[in-house]
Amino acid sequence: MSVVDVERPAPPPVRTAPPAQRGVVAIGIAVAVVLGLAVVNAAGWKMLVVYLISLGLGLVLFHSRFGFTSAWRQLITVGQGRAIRAHMLMLGVAAVLFAGILGSGFSLSGTPEAQLQPAGLGVVFGAFLFGVGMQVGGSCASGTLFAVGSGQTAILFTLGGFIVGSVFTAFISPFIKTVQNIGPTVSLADTPLGYAGGVLFTLLIIGAVVGISLLVERRRTPPPIDQPPVAKGILRALRGSWPLWVGAVLLAVLNAATLFVSGGTWGITSAFGLWGAKILDWVGVDISGAPFWQNPENAAKLASSVLTDRISVMDFGIMVGALVAAALAGAFTLHRKIPWKMAVGAVLGGILMGIGARFAGGCNIGAYFSGVASFSLHGWLWGVMAIVGTYAGVALRPLFGLGNPKPSDAVC
């Protein structure tokens, strides 16, 4: 039988979403309001707008179940490329929107800054570590935040590892900087056509990736992806799962909104080192002498409230937004029993991602998403090396009690 004659498994049945958890919804909304008031008091109205954007990011990430870790794992294990194509839609829409903002040179906070980083050894090493870590840890940077917000307490181990790894990098930041600079900084918008040329180059790469994913699917015939519970009618907007393409478009729009309001792109992991330093300070351990915190700009952040740090505020907002979204969907749950192997894997994976993100100049959001949208070649290099790391991470997952999709699975 030829590949084209293989019959695909039937799609899984659609499940109805359980009732909303009204008490948890009320708590989530109360937390969102209190945190919003604290943010505007500490940092002003622009930061409040950024916080509101991040609440939207949390809602979108949860309702669309928009994943990065699972997308790469599904692609290499069973050839399922649907989520990768959703990535490409997200990147394409974001690139068009970023081109308009960056090309205009205007944002509400001054000249907008593209996320340009060297495409060199730092990205190669860091993104590989991140790819391994997200498979062993069970989540990426954005996934960690919305999973914690939705009550998946096992991911707290991953977040803890993220913080530990980020704190460690503060002591080796000169070495990291040296490694990062081994390679050129390349903007795809640096063409005679400017940002229009950057969009064209980006769309050509996106088309190639989409074509490759379709070819892989045709050759491997992957099983269908399990569908989360949905609500019917208008309630689906608040309680049910959203199509991946909706999540892709909305994430692109919200990242562009972040750039327009704050003058900077969406990122996640740079806040974790700050949180770790603050936590250590609270328990009497001062790491302000670490090389990273000797930089005047970083020292100022360490001396200030976390509510004045844009990335921290956005991370908090994503978790709260996911909390409200999960409760509306009746899916908020606290996992009390966590196998020790899984906990160890989560911590180790988080540490690898914390270190990898700093070497690579960002995570799946700051380097991959925002980097590609900013026309930085390092964003594409990050994605390639994260896939390479995913191969190693997938091989290690069984050691920590984690399974992988198989071609014979009914769903993946």
C-alpha cells in the first residue's frame, strides 16, 4: 500500500466543556483588578495597558491551547505538523504588523525597538539546551506561565527550575555575552526594500516551512490531535477551546500591541532572574555583586519594584489571565500528587531552559516569536536549534516518567 493510500484514523469525538467554576472565576477577577491597581500605582497608565494586553495573552494561550513544546514533539515523533503551521501563521501576521510599527519609527513609548540578536554560537548552544529542557520539563516559557495559572501545580517545579537556572546565569554573564557575540547580527529587513523586503523574505521562509510540514505529514500519516472540551454557540468565546488559527492571529496582534504601547517586544524569561534575586534577598542572600547585576540598568531593576519591570508585569498578567480562562472553562485544577521522577524532570528541564534562554538571548517567545517578527535571523536559527534539542529531549523523557506520541496512538 502506498503512503497516499493509508487510511487516516478517525478524529476523536468532541467533548462538551464542564460548567464554569464561578468561585475561582471571581477570585481570578479580583486578583486581576487588585494587581492592575498596583501596577498603575507603581508604573503608570502605559504599564497598565501592557498588563491588560498580558491578561489577553493568558486568555488566548489557554483557550487556544497554543503550544510550542508539544508542537515540536508532535512533528518529530509522529509527523504531525498542524501546530507548526499555526506557528507560521502567527509569525507571518506578526511580521506584517511589526513591519508597520518598526517602519514608522513610532510607538507610545518612543522609537520601537526590534528584537535583534546575534545569530551565532550563543543561539546554537542556548536554543539546543532550551529544546532539551522544554521536553524534559514538560513546558516552554509561555506554556509554563499559562499552565501555572490554570492550576497545573506540577509546572511549578518547572518554573522553580527556570528561576534557579536564570539566577545561575547572573554569575557567568560576561562569558555568556562573549559567546553571544560569536556570530553576526542579521536583519532580514536590511534590504533595498526595507521592511517590505523583510516581510517578503519572512513569508518565503514561512512558505518553505509549511511545505516541509505538509510533506512530512504525507509521508508519515500522523494520528489526529486530541481536541479539548468545547462550549457551544457564543459561550465558546469565553469557555470553549478556540481553533489554533484564532490563537495564532490573536497572539500576533497582542505581540504587536505590546511593541506599539511599550516600545519593546513580548518576552518572558528575563523576569525569572529578577524574581530569583528578589527571593534570595528576602531570605537574606544578597547576589547584587554578581556581574549581571553590576550593570547600572540591571541594578536599577533589582532596586525597584517588580511591578515596574515590564516583563514581570506581563508574566503576572499571563498567569492571571490563564487562571480566569481555565475557571471559565471549568478546567482549573490543582494537581496534588506528582510522581517524583516527573518533579525531578520538571526542575532539571526548567534549569536547562533558564540557562539556555540567557545564552540564546531569549526563549520561544522573546527569541523565536519576537525575533522572527522583528526580522532577526537569530529567531529562525533559534527555532531550528530548538527542534534539534527536541530530539534529545524526547529521547530523555521516558527517564522521567513522561511519554511520547506514537504512530499507533489514536490521538497525539
